[in-house]
Amino acid sequence: MTTQELIQVPSGLKGVAVAETELGAVRGSEGFYHYREYNAAELARRASVSDVWHLLVEGSLPTTEQAARFERQIGDHRAVGIKPAIIDAVAAATSVPHLGLMALLPLVAPDGIPTIDLSPRERREAATRLAAAVPTLLAATHRRRLGLDVIAPDPTLGHAADWLRMVLGYEIDPAKARMVETYLTATIDHGFNASTFATRVVTSTGADAAAALCAGIGALSGPLHGGAPSLALSMIEEIGDPGNTDAWVRAKLDAGQKIMGFGHAVYRADDPRSLLMREVAEGHGGPLVERAVEIEARILAVMRSWKPDAVIVTNVEYYAGIVLHLAGLTPDLFTSTFTVSRAIGWSAHLIEQADNNKILRPSARYVGAPPAS
Ligand code: COA
């Protein structure tokens, strides 16, 4: 195909379907997303992380017996055999646990067998084992960075509760643990977002499962994707009194800066995850939540008058930061917490991509100086 024959797609691949999936989708104009045939926000209100994990990887919600077995299997997979000295070295070398994770995850299965050489059952096993190891590695790196002891996983606990116990060092109140579980369950998967796409691109080359998940981790770490929840919370702190909102937001927009926690590439109606997180935050209540609700309304009003033709909505990250903060997690752990849940979604996409693979290899239109013939 010559340069002239290339199919030109919109900037950012917006609205372009580049793969088929049975895992779920986002209907931006309806403000709706689903995991397989289930309304995802509804599922997040009642289901556990491992129930949704089972739904994505095994194809159905588990029966009570399957749920107990699957949760235990995930719990067993949280145990990783990486030497403490290696974790210490990574913890000493980075102040960002989810970036350190890219060094550690490939060591969980150090043989690096290409997914293309594994049977479907082996691929499922490798992807699940790696996704389950994510909270253990993040918690260990975080704690060693602070000079604290590493807390070993407890396979009898659910994935959300064990993440909190391993990272915070204590068992948190069940109501707060449920707030985090709702967040994790709501953020496992979300259409063909940048990190899911990145995971599928690397999977499509036949690379080993850890390499594919590391691509997802890298993509998620960017502020325009998963790196924003702490920025949204610090924005609320910086604004302080809701009366300061208009001037604060206008100054940022005039300087060409982004307002974190607002806008979405796909939603043209309310982001259901944002509504869910707001519901969870309001269920907890308190002065911070009240202030956030007031500031949100003011930010939306400014942004809508700034770009009257665009539909700018509150995204998941605005209230997510508040929910995670109320549950006792510090801002440096917000993106790590997102990584714990989204790694499950990536692992399901990895399996789906590898089970029916075609290498993802687009083209770019050359717009530089003409080459010498
Ligand atoms: N702050 C400033 N400008 C914003 C904005 C925000 N939060 N959200 C959207 N816009 C701007 C876009 O840059 C775009 O401007 P343009 O017409 O000059 O290109 C316009 O509003 C319309 O944007 P839209 O097409 O609806 O979204 P997008 O795909 O360009 O951007 C994001 C989507 C997520 C990258 C963008 O909203 C953003 O940067 N948000 C802040 C970061 C964030 O909260 N990320 C978490 C996402 S879950």
C-alpha cells in the first residue's frame, strides 16, 4: 500500500474500531458501560473483584462454589517468589511504585515464554498469575521505599481487602474496604482505552504475558489516563473555598492546562463511574465531600461556557481520589490502586487477543521532507 492509499483515520484514532471484543464496551452517548452482558456500574455496587474477574476470564459470573474456589486461587497467586533483595533494590531506585512494577512483574514468571508458544489454558494461567501478583509487588515496593516491613499476602482474603492490608499494614474498617472494592470493581475494564490497546498491541506480537502487561502499566501511568486521581484531589485542596473555583479554573484554561478529573474521550453523557464514585463518597459524607460536590458544579459551568460545543463531563478520577483518600490511601498510591484493578482487565484482553491473534501493525502517513530518490 503506498502512502497515498493509506486510510486516514481521525486524530487519536477516535471512533475507530481496531479489534473485536466480547469483554465489554462503553456507550459514550448513553453514559453506559458493561462487562460482558452486565451493566458494569450495577455490578460494581454488589459484586466482588474476583467475581468480575471470573466473569471476564471464564465467561460467566461464578456460582457460590466457583466464587470461593476462584477467590482462593487468586489468593494463592498473590504469593510471589521474588527475592526480598530485588524488591529492596527496586524500592530504593524509584519513588513511584507502579513504575517499579515494570521491573518486577517480568520476574514473577522469569522464563519469558512467548504467549504464542503457550496453550490457551497456559496463557490463561500466566495472565491470571501475573495480574494477581500486582498488588503484592506494589505493596512491597511501597512499604520498602518507606523503610517498612513487607506484609505477605493472605490467600484467605478477597483481593481488595488484601491489597489494603498489604499496603497499609492494618485491616481497615469493612465499610471503607467496601468503598475501595467498589472502586476496583468499577475500574477493571473500560473499553479500548489506551492501556488496554497498548497491552493488546504487545500481546499481538506474541510477546510474553508480563511484557504485555508492562505496556499497559506504562500507558496507565500517564496523567491523561491513570495518573490523574491525585491531581484531582490536590486541585480541590488548592481551590480551597468553592468561591475561588471560577477564577482558578479560568486561569488554568487560559494557561492551556488541563483540568484533572474532567473531560472524557468517549463519554458524551454522565460518566457512570463518576456517578458511582460520587455516590460512594456521599455515602461516607463529610466536609471534603460537600466541598467537592460544590466545586464540581462550578468547574462544569466554567468548562461548558469555555467550550460550549464540547460535552465535558466529570470523569471517574474526580471522585475516585476522594474515595481512596477517605479509605485511608495516600495520593502516591492512587495510580497503584488503579493498576491493581486494571491489570485484571488487561489480563482478560491479553487472553482474548492471544486466543484469536492478528498482529496489530498500523501505518503512519509520512509528512517530512521528501526522501532523496
Ligand atoms: N481540561 C482542559 N481541556 C479539556 C479538558 C480538560 N479536563 N477536557 C477536554 N478538554 C478539551 C480538549 O483538549 C479538546 O480541546 P480541543 O477541541 O482544543 O482539542 C476539547 O476540550 C474537547 O475534548 P474531547 O474531544 O471531549 O476530549 P479529548 O479526547 O480531547 O480529551 C481527555 C479527553 C481525557 C484527554 C481530556 O478530557 C483531559 O485531558 N482530561 C483531564 C485529564 C483526566 O482527567 N484524565 C482522566 C481521564 S479518565
